[in-house]
Amino acid sequence: GEGGDGGRALTMGEFVAVGHRAAMSPLSCSQLKTIKVLFDRFDKSKSGSLDVQDMVKVFRDIFHPQVAIEEVHGIAREWNRESSGRLGLADFISVISRFIRIHEQDWCLMQGFRAVMGKGQGEKCNDSDKLRVEDLVLNSSIPLTDEEAEEMLWAADWRLSNMDEADSIPFTDFVAAVLLEINMKPGQLPHDDRRDEA
């Protein structure tokens, strides 16, 4: 059929594909193989499925050691097609794909922070790191003069007590300045409403 603007309307299949692309991250063959290896590693019973406790271990070992059990319960409930409390490989792949899509902006920001700080692949930024004028000039994706870099650091430095270190700002201040300037809604994992009822 025709859309309201004279263009062709989407078929149901096309509409679902657009929604899928918006909600899920596309995965390469290499990523799918890695996810299968992870699934097999955590499927200790070799049953072809993971229970909620297995999923807690996956998220804590792979993503974040402090992930809340309630968040994992929420994810398991959202993706558990059989309502058995267990997730098969297809469900597990869907969960990982969704998690990647939700946190894609976080990943890009982290890569940008590392690049500007001059960190190599796998190197972490720490609270004790400082962004210096020379780092900003050297690692910026656009040409900057020392004066421009100094002005950028000055604008990002909200503390008057840092006047004696005008050539650098703490990494945490750099992150805060960037996050204040972008309109970003951090991704949230599904919440397990059953916990609220208890």
C-alpha cells in the first residue's frame, strides 16, 4: 500500500526487520562463534541451556562483576521463550545482541576516552590519570594548537583549586565534562518486577 506521504508503506516483514535492527546489534560470524564458545563454557551440565544462575555468572565474568541479580532475572524473563527459566543458545545470542546494542554508545565513548588519553588497546584509564595539553594536541582527531587545547582544558576544569595545574585535568573531570555535553540516556537492563512484589 501507499504511505501517507505518497511513498510505499512497509510490509510487516520490513517493519519487523527495521525494529530488529534498531533494538539488536548485528553480529558477525566471528562474534557468533565467540558467543557459542561462551555459551558452551557456561553450560556446565551440557544441557543446551543456561539457567538464571548460569546467566549471573556469564554477566559477572564477561560484562561486569557487580551486575545485579535482579537485572539478570529481568533479562532471563524477557528472553525466556519456553518460560522454563532456562535460555537456549538462540535466546542467549539474542540477549548478547541486545546488550551490545544498549551499550554501544558507552563502548564508543570508552574507545574515544582511551584514544584521547593516548591509551593503547586494552589499556585502562584510571582515576589517577590526567589529560594533559600535549595528550589533547597529539591524540585529537582534529588539528589543535597548544593554546586551543589549554582553553579546552580550562573550560572543562570546574575546580578553582586546580589553577596551579592548568596544563592538565584529572581523567574523571574530563569524563564528566564530556558526559555533561552530550545528550545521552544510559542503557538500562530489564528489571525483574517480581522482586518488587515480594
